[in-house]
Amino acid sequence: MKRIISLTVLNQPGVLNRITNLFSKRNYNIESITVGASENEGVSRITCAVQVENEGVIEQITKQLNKQIDVLKVTDITDQSIVSRELALIKVQTLPNTRSEVYSLIDPFRASIVDVSKESIVIQITGESEKIDAFIELIKPYGIKELARTGTTAFPRGMQLQSTQKLNIV
């Protein structure tokens, strides 16, 4: 089962390496990982999507992550009401006779064209992973030249994530 873990960490050199090593040492695969600044200066938010066999594994991962010195908070947000997004850039081969067909697929997915050349277009799409997967399947027959995805970024909706709003960092 896929689990989404949200971490708030001190923005220090080597933190990401220590976290990914923890997963690696225990033979857990990270499906995607995103890292970026949070609302608090000196604090970053990491979102990991992890495939696990059972609830016990995710509990063990959470406990191990909480032991890391630069980790401020670890939360498995999978079962909460969350906002999650992913970004994909897709370079699609377009011939003059298929370009209008490709354009017609872009609008329903609220994607946008960010680059156009004679032989290809680059499409930007954001949304939940399932939406991006569905778009990729539809566009595949036209010839995907390149594909880059960011991975899932997520946090709970509303006021569920209260503990990171007022961090006292020394």
C-alpha cells in the first residue's frame, strides 16, 4: 500500500541524505520525494511517497525518522484529508497532421503548452498522480520524447497541521 509521509526538518546540510539512507538501510523503496522551504525560516518540508506491505512497517519508519536529530515532526498523512499535487513536463512528438489532436487532449486536463517547436511541444500538467498518469496514457500514442515528474507534494487540509505552525527553533 502507498503511504504519504510528511516531515518537517531543520534546513541543514546532509539531512536529506540521512533520511534517504534510513529508508535504504531498511530496504524500503521511496516512490517519490519532494523537498522545499516551509512557512518557517530554516525549516524544510519533505514529502515521501512510500510503498509498504503493512501498517507495522509504516509505524517503524515513523519511529526511526523521529529519532533523527534534525527531524522536527513526522506525520503519516495518507488517511487524512489532504491536498496533494504533482507536476509533470512532457515533451510530445507532434507532426502537422496530429498537432490539433494533441491540443484537444490538453484542455480537458487543464494542462498548458510551455514550449513549441517544429517537431514537438512541451506540456505542463499539475494535479494528483492519478490525473497525470491518465494524461500520460492518453498522450503516449503520439510519442513521448521526454518526461519529467516532480513527485507528490502534500499536506493536510484546513487546520489539521497545527504543530508546525508555531515552531520555536533555536
